[in-house]
Amino acid sequence: MAKTAYFQDAAFQRHTMGPLHPESPMRLEAISKRLELSGILKDLRQVKAVEANAHQLELAHSIHHIQYLRDVSPASGEFPIDGDTTMMPHTLEAALLAAGSATQAVDCVFGKGASWGDRGIKRAFCAVRPPGHHAEREQAMGFCYFNNVAIAALHALETCKIKRVAILDFDVHNGNGTIDIFKDDPRVMVCSSFEHPLYPYKYVSVNRDNIICTPLEAHTTSRMFRRAVERSWLHRLQTFKPELIIISAGFDAHTLDPLASLNLETDDYRWVTDMIVDVARVYSEGRIVSCLEGGYHLEALAASVEAHLTALMQ
Ligand SMILES: [Zn+2]
């Protein structure tokens, strides 16, 4: 069994955009309850998050974007950024901790820093809110403020003496923010599977060697998903040979999810994670950092995270 770190923080629960918003604190509650009941939580090395620092944020975002979020962060009340992304009093703290979890997770799987005490951890899951993959270099959007996986990838390239990182995004929405940040950076390969057409309606046919978009029609089944991902990702990953794999782990392609119309089952998250673990074993010494993105049906989300973690821990 691969030693696996699990990053969390009570502050993630304090970020709330109102009782009707699907990106709610109940998501993390559902996940932690499920992992506790199944007994998985006790097998994970639980780590409390620390905030990302300004330098880490600036790896992926402009100084202007970072300052803007600090400026509009309200002491009380709310500041709407777009129709479904709002700065609330605890949003900035949670967003800084989410990005910080991702960079700490990178340090952890590279055995840097003594704070985990336990060397030999090759996998990490960041149970974070807010998610990050829609956040572009200059723009918060789609419930996302800082791009957690992009910051983690650039932190790894800067500090871990590696040259190639792959970001694999199986959230039902296109990882537009991650693609925006890496479209001209061949050190990072971004593979994104997503329902099309669906929010954010961007980057469906980007023609770059390091950007692999896998659009899927509504009602795509497990079998179709598996075939599409295998065909479009596997060979490219084998050619690219990533030295670290980062996952944008969104679970909203599940058939029960209310925000989209793909028909994935819980077991598909075990399958896709198994595939990623196989690639990591060959090319990246087993190193995988996974960050929570979407997933809005509480039971399906919790069960899918359990399936993902079970595979990740193998
Ligand atoms: Zn999503």
C-alpha cells in the first residue's frame, strides 16, 4: 500500500457562498464522513494546510489578479466576481490554504521538509475548497479563485529539479484555467476530459502538443469515457514521460451529478485512478498529487472520492 497524505483544514468549511450554492461546505463533510465510516481515513497521513505565499501564487497568476482578490475580499457581506463566484469573508483564507495544500503536497511526495515526519510518501490528496481549475492567470471564475494545480505544477518545476509535469483533469468541466496558464509552457502537459458543450465553453480544440482536450457528448457512458481517455491520454503521456502527475480530481461527471449530463459510475473513478497510478509507477516514481475540484451530488461525490483514494493508495 502506498503511503498517502491527506490535506485538509477547518477553514475550507468556512468558505460558503450561501445555502443554495452547489459548491458548499457540505461537500467536504460528506467526504470526511464517508472516509471515516469506511476506515480509510485512519490509513491516511492527515496534514493540516498552510497558506500559499505570494511567490507561489505569482508562479501562476499576475500580481494584479492576486492584489484584486485581496482588495475585494470583504470583512463582512459579499463581493460578487461573476454570477456564480463570490468573495465572502472567509473565501480568501480558504483559497490561500487550498493553493498552499497543493504546494505542500508536492513537497511531501518529493520528500522535502520534515513536517510530515514520515518519508516515503508518494501520493497526496488535497481535500480542498474552493476548487481551482477554472481560475485563469488573470481571472477568478467558475467557483475558482487561485488555480491550485497550476501553482503546484510550477512550484514543482521551480523547486524539485524536474522538467516535466502532467496535469490530468477528469472533472466534467473543461480545465480552462489550467489550459490558459500552460498553453505556451511545454514543460506541463494538460489532459482535460469534459462534457461538451458545457461551461466554460472554451479551449475545446486547442492545437498544442502539450494540451490534450477530450470533449465528451452528453450521456457518455462508462465504456465510452474509458475508451476516449485511454485513446487520447495514454500514448501522449507515455511520450511525454511526466516526472510528477497532478490530478484535477472533479467528480461531477458522475451520472447522479446535478450540474452535468455524463453517465459515469463510481467505479470509473477507481478505473481512471488505476490508469494514472500505472503511468506514475513507470515515469514519476509513483508520485501523484491529487486536488479536489468539482462534484456536487453529495453521496456520489463521497463514494467517488473513496474509490479514487482506494486506487491512489495502491
Ligand atoms: Zn466541474
